Amino acid sequence: MNIHGKIVTLRAPELADMSKLHKWSNDPEIWNMLGGWHFPFSSRSTEEWIRSRKDGNLTDHVFCIDTHDAGVIGTANIVNIDWKNKTAFHGIMIGETMFRGRGYALDSVFAIMRYAFMELGLNRLDSDIIAYNDRSMKFYLEKCGWKHEGVRRNWYFRDGSFHDKILIGITRDDYREYVEKNKYWD
């Protein structure tokens, strides 16, 4: 099953996506803005990661962001799904710089939220942003309806310094209200 936004399709990663996924996994500009560990990845490890993705995984969904004109331009996810509490973590990355700021990320996040809240029945999505990633902060808080929920001080270590982790989230009710106000799906 694919998830459709207005201008993107979210689908499972395929081996045909390997070259782009491998390129992005080794791009310091991309990874400097995201959390997690940063090591060089071989094409073999990228292939193994794609092959290890299990269809029907109940706690982690990773998607390629596919566009009609350009093909795969990034990835998005809903991971660490907690079915009892109806929560999950979400992240996104637009790997192709020429497609940033053109509405693809916005459509991807709205498609993810609709899927998480209206199809999976989740009640909230969480994410976090490294404090100096102003573009992502503005994007989620001003364009997607997410809320600033806290700070974990000195969480990320980058280039010899510690940086805060900004905690953000959105509930199903927040999403419904924001969509109604902005008429995103109309």
C-alpha cells in the first residue's frame, strides 16, 4: 500500500532506490541537521538496510518520498509505534536540495499525519530537532501545526560542541483543527 499526498507518494524503499539512499546516508550536510549517529555507510550496508525492511512491521514504517516528475527525493518515517499509548516518532529528510522549499516536505508530513491519525488510529506524533536547525523548527511549528513541547539541554554533540534537542509534537486533535483551519486537503 502506498500513501498519497497531493503531490507525493510515500512508499516502501526498494533496491532501485539504493544509489540515492546511499548518497544521502553519506552526505554531511544532511546528517549535520539530523539526530543519530553519523558514520560512513557502504553501499553494501545500504542494500542490507533496504533488504532488512520487513513488510508488515508493526512498529516501524520507513517510506521513500516519491514524486511524479523527479522520482525519489527523500525519506520519511513513523517509528517506535507504541500501540498501547497510540504514539509514535516521526522524521523526514529531503535529500535532493533542489526539491527543498517546494512543498514536497509539507505534503509528505501532511500525508504522514493523515495516515498516522486517520488510518493507524494513533493519538500523537513526536519528533525532535537539533537546536540550530531553524528551518525545520519554522517548518514544523509554523507550517505543519506542531507544538514546541520542551528542550533536552546539551543532547547532541556536533563539531566539538553540545547542542540542545528541541522536542515537538502534534496530537490527532491538533491535526484535525489545523487541517480544518487551513483546508489542506480541500
